Amino acid sequence: MKLENLRQDKGIQHEIDLVPGTKYCVTRQTGAGIEIPAQRTNVLCQKPQGGWRIVHAYNKLNDATVPAQTPIPRKDVIIDSMAKSTIYSALDLRDGFYQILMRESDVPLTAVSTPSGMLWEWLVMP
């Protein structure tokens, strides 16, 4: 699937900015000389309710990424800013995920492999 086939681009793309001069490996070569994206480790973690969740280990990518410069807003500040509001809405969490497209040049950084050997890349922010 290509980025053009996804939901309408709302002008916002998630960008992964690497620290200048970092030695982060974006691709690796196979024995046949074919370059493929570097793969992340997948781990299964048990949910508190008893189900299972797949987790992709992006530790090395996180270490090579420029930290976000925008602080996460505090909950009490957000609630105070809503004090004079009269109309509220709730997000539909089912459709609220996977809305922000990845910058096309950063898609290979998100590659994960499955136990069957398939390679998947995130086209939207995971």
C-alpha cells in the first residue's frame, strides 16, 4: 500500500529526526546484496486483563532520535482551560488511531519483522 492510498493527508506528518552524525543503521544487506530496512525486535507482553499485546522494541531508534522539544501538557492545565466551555465532544477511539501519516522518508525506520519472516513498515504513526 502506498501513502497516497491512505486516508486524506491533513497536512500533518509524523517525522523521525535522527541526531546528526548518528550511526543508526537504516538498512542491512542480505547475502544476495539486497538492501532491506533494519528490523526491530518483537515481544509479546501480557495485558492486565489477561490478553496479549505485541510490542516492537524501538529502543535503539529512540536513542538515535532528536528528543521532542514540546512538553506534554499537564492534565490540570487542560482541565482548567476547559472551565468556561459549554460544548464538549468525545473522540471515537476506534477511528482515532492511525490518523497521522508518516513522512515517506521515515517509513523504513519503522520496519518490523514477523515470526514468519515477513517485513512490515508503518505508513502511519504507530
